[in-house]
Amino acid sequence: MEPLERPTTGWTHKEAEIRIGPQPDQSRGWSPGDRSTVPAPIPPALSFLLLLPLAGALQPTSLPFPELRLVGGPSRCRGRLEVLHGGSWGSVCDDDWDVVDANVVCRQLGCGLALPVPRPLAFGQGRGPILLDNVDCRGQEAALSECGSRGWGVHNCFHYEDVAVLCDEFLLTQPPTKKVLTSRAPPTTTQNGRGEGSVRLVGGAGPCQGRVEILHGGLWGTVCDDDWGLPDATVVCRQLGCGEALAATTNAFFGYGTGHILLDNVNCEGGEPRLAACPSLGWGVHNCGHHEDAGALCA
């Protein structure tokens, strides 16, 4: 009996060439009845080594923050921040928290850009553990897991310090609307069909968020952010019929206005029916530029 030929296991230059023209049908593969040479199987140890790079590529990178969510708000992009650790959801303390940290959360959730940090307890208190404190993001992180903190469960906080986050998913996907909502409060006098002291919010994604503008003497003008705070924004939101104020913005957050700066050092208590009823320096008296235009974000 003649010895069997040892199958060829290596590639030759000829085998690697691209053949042009009709070729024998090789689609049916090999079967036990074939008299042709049987391809040598790859040893199990070698196949394991060959699959290692592919297995590594298919394994997702495990992050310390596998999940986070915003709860208690009107949508998945607004609410109290909670993170998942050790199988339990917990809140984040607001020590050192600012809009830079919020932007990382919004980006991780696919929710656009962060709006100014809302008032405390805007979306209620959490329950269970407080998992993070003194979060310190630089702003370029892809996930909250990349930001500094005191570590899991290390804090000196209570739930009345729970972080809330407001994201605006429209800021990256649609231009600001031109629609504005004027005051529904009864006008004291009429100027070009609008009431003296009427207010509107412009430059935001909807009629209930944006730069505050007020009507005086038939002209619209802006409000300076000196002393501007949540009580002032509360009055604006109420006057517009836009519900509760979530945040008062400063430093022209919704863009620079044009024309007159009509009010400065507005000091509302929060219960006034109209912005014009709040104390201020008076019409047109200010020491501001449009880089200080005030804004409001209503619910």
C-alpha cells in the first residue's frame, strides 16, 4: 500500500493568486465520499488563540456607571438624577454640581445640552442611598463614570440636596422657534395692540423658555440679570401662564437681545401678578450690556 500524501497546510503564491475565467464548482463543499485531499483541521488550541482578538472586540467595555436616569420630571430628559450601583438606584448630592456636570449627563443620555441648574428639589427628593458627592466633570467626558467624585457612597448630604438635571434635546436638533407668548394678564394701557408691561420669552425651544423681554412705551426691551433669581422668573412664568419656574438664567443664556435694556435690579418676592409690579431701578435705568440679559425656564 502506498503511503497517503500529507495534506498541504500552508499557502503558496500560486494559491493566493486571483484566478480569472470559469472555475470548477466548489460550492458543494467536501463530503466523506470525495477522493480529493481532505483539508487538515485547525488544532483546537490554535483556533482558540485565533478567536481571542475577536472575542475581545465583541465584549463591551464595563463602565462603573452602567446606567443613569432622570426621574420625577415631565420627560426622560428632565428630572432628578439617579445612578445604578450594586443593583440599586441612588441619588447624587449637589455639592460642587454645576452645568458642566449636567452637560455630561445630558450627552450620555442623548438629550442634547444642559439648561441651567434648576432650583433645589425641582423634581422632589429621592429615596434610598446617596451614591455620589462632589462630582467634578471637566465637560469633555463621554460618561459620568469619567468624572471625579468622592467615591461610591461617600457623602455628607441629605436627600434635600439631590441633583436635578434639565436637558434640552431640541437645542442640537432644531433651531429656536420664533413663536413667543405674550402676557395673559389684563393690560393697564394698550400700545400697538399689546399691553404695557407685557412679557415674552424668546430664543428658546418653545414659548415658555427664553430671554425675558418686556413691553414699555410700545417697544420691546430686555431685562438685566443683576439680582435676577428664581422669584423673578416665577413671576414671568405665572404672567405668561407657563406654570412653575424651573430656573432663572443669566449671562444671556438664550442669546443677546437687541435694542433697549428696560429693567435692572428687578427684585420680585414671587407673588406679584406681573413683572412690572416688582421693584426695580425704573424703566430704562441700568448699568448693563446685552451680555447680561436675563432669561427664564418654565415648566
